[in-house]
Amino acid sequence: MAINAITVADASGQCYAGKGLLHSILIGGTDGSNDVTLTLYDNTVASGKVLVPTHTVDASALGLNGVSLSVGKNFDTGVYVEITTSGTVDVTCDIEARA
């Protein structure tokens, strides 16, 4: 099965709707000074089953390289990324769709 890379930028949003496997997430594109806090849900909104618990990333340590987190979790409804930051960020979800 193909893995799709889907990006949510700067604000919370739906990354995917439907069943699948969340392989990993890449957090990058920060401004280097505003930390990023994110939570990923098995839903199309910011509630319900948590796929990735609240995680804060130190933007100054990221630089332009970003950080990749291995997840390896199945989801039933979709993937919603809740993002809190005063700056910029790109969160890319590597997702394998499943029937």
C-alpha cells in the first residue's frame, strides 16, 4: 500500500479522513523561536481518541531540520492535528490508507 504525506501548516486541521495507519509525523518549518505544541486525534476534529498525546517541541532546537516522530498507530475515523504556536510550523503525517 502507498504511504501518503499530508501536511497541515500553521493552524490545527484535519490531516486525513477515513481508516488507516499513521506511520510517523514530521514537525518542521518553524520560525526557530516559537515552540510548537501538538496533539493528534483519531477524529476529524480536536476531540476523541488521542493518537499522539500532547507533545511540545522546542523550536530553537529544531532549526530548519525538523524532527520526526515514529507513531505506528491505526486509526478508524481520521487524523486531526491540533497545533498551538505563535509562529509557523508544518506538520506532515505519513499515512497508509486502509479499507
